[in-house]
Amino acid sequence: MDVFTAIKERRSCRKFLSEPIGEDTIEKILEAAIWAPSPLNLQPWEFIVVTKAEVKEKIFSEAERCRKWGLEKSGWKWLESYKVDFLQSAPVIIAVVGDPKKTGLDMFLEDGGVGYQHACAAAIQNIHLAAHALGLASLWFTLFDKAAMREILGIDPAKMPLALVCLGKAGGESHQTRRKDIKEKTTYIR
Amino acid sequence: MDVFTAIKERRSCRKFLSEPIGEDTIEKILEAAIWAPSPLNLQPWEFIVVTKAEVKEKIFSEAERCRKWGLEKSGWKWLESYKVDFLQSAPVIIAVVGDPKKTGLDMFLEDGGVGYQHACAAAIQNIHLAAHALGLASLWFTLFDKAAMREILGIDPAKMPLALVCLGKAGGESHQTRRKDIKEKTTYIR
């Protein structure tokens, strides 16, 4: 699939078919992920591929807990009916974990280094594009507490669970979104 | 160009030809950038397209200052001879600026929201891939002080300059990098 097509067509999905994804497909997607650039090529990412129902259930419960927390904190009404059951139905969840020690020169900044997070986010975008090109839908999910997710997935306390990427065949229409025109977003200094 | 080809072929470049890039090409690249996903589709990115030599010179001076700061802080010898003159020679520098207010539910977290930064990083990855598909080389550069960059580019103090993306025709071999095997980076919970 053409790169521009993949970039423009890909949408977030919140409803997945339970049909499993082969590990060869997962590997193709992760092979795309790791070609993201990173500070000093430190490759600060790690991937935990979750297919076990029991663990997906724990992730779902944690997201539900955070949804309620979010509703209370924000007062945003849409959170009342926001369903996170895609965490149960998606056949695969890839947890993307970053290593704060692999961040390059920004580790010496006062506010700490986040370069490793940016690199992981670029890897996540590659995951989305690769998945779309392979006929899979995806969702970038971050509504969880880092400490809780470390416990659920057995992650080293020194590392940062940054996102859960749900993958699977779409079980309905993708979530349609629009974009503001680039003219509203761009300034030229000529 | 195929999306997997773009993802796997694209490399960082540190030497650019001065040959200008048409604004139609810049627009194609930014049109790819804005199709990145973002929390609640808030589209937290803004782009400043710099082609003016005088401003590139100021950016170069700031990077040089930070290089010296980095060398002093880190003691990393390679910084002694690290040239940042691509900031002068690249025909285009796109500053990617994020809006911390457009970050979604993580704004209520204790350690503050960085979701908007992740979205901007995904947009940057789209820029890299689109540029590569259009025959252009690119570099993701972050060695600058945020306050200094705000002053140089006239950025609202409430917004975050996250990266400078240099773009142009490659003026030599791209910087070759390897990747660790995905097996070293992946755990399965089946």
C-alpha cells in the first residue's frame, strides 16, 4: 500500500473482531516499528504482545478504573458512556514500553528527557501504518496508571509503559475523524 | 512508494543540498503530518516552515550553544566534532510546536500530560515518511533550548517547540544505522 494512502486512510478503531492475528503478522508490524528514528539510535522501545484473555481482562479493569477516575476529575460527560471493551475483544494488545535511560542528550535537561517517548511514539505510528497496510485496524490507548500497568504486565519499575496498541480486524466502521486544514496550522518564515 | 519500503529505507540525513523545496511539496508533507492520530483528535500540532537564511542562522547559533552546553554536561567526546551546519544548509526547517492544552485526559495526571507530545511525534514520523517518498532527506533535531527557540521563531510562551525537522535533497550518503532484532525487544504474554 502506498505510504500516503496508509497515512490518510488509517483511522482509530474501537470495535474489533475476535479473530486471532498470526504471530508472523505481529512480527511484520514490529519490524516496521523498530525502523522509527530515535535519539542516538538508542532504540528505547520494548514490546509486550498480549493475547492472553486473563491479562486482557486485567487491562480492561484497570482502564475501567481510570475511566471512572477521569470522569470524576474532568466532569466530561462522554466518559460516562465511553466503553473500553475493545481491550477485551481486540485479539492482540501491544504494550509499548520506553526506557528513560535511552533518551540521548536531553537526559541532562532540568525537566528531564522525553526524547525516548517521542521515539516510541514514532514507532507506534509505524505500527498503525503497517497494521493498516496489512488490513488490520488499531487503536492507540493510554488510559491507564503506569504503576498498575507495570504490575499487570511485569514491567521493570525503571521503564515506562507508554501506550497500549489494540490490533485486530475491524468489527465495524472505524471512528471517523476530520482534520483542520493545514493553512490553520502552518506559518511560513520566508 | 510502499509504506513498508518508506518505513525501512528512510534514514536520518546530516548533509543537504541547498536546492530549494517548492511550497507545494511542503504542503504535501504537512498534509501527511496532520493525519497522525491525537488524543480526542485535538490535533495539538502547529508547523513553522523556515526558509529564511537569517532565521536558520539564529537556529544554528542556538544549536551550537546547546552543543557546547551538552559537551560540558555530558563529557561525551563525539560532541566536540559534531557539526550542526545542516541547520544552515537544509533548504527547509519545519519547527513542530505542540499545544499542552490539547492533550486529553492525561492533563489531570499528577505528572502532567504529554499525550500531545506523542501525537506531535507521530506527526513527525509521517513527515519523515512523506519526505522520503517524495525523494527528500530529513533529520529530527531537538538540540535547542525551548525558551530560546520560542524567541527565535516568535512562539507563544504557552506552546512547546518540540522538534526541528530539516528537509532537503540529500547532499551525501544518509547516516546508516542498524536496528536490534525484534526478538531482543519483544515479550509475548500468550
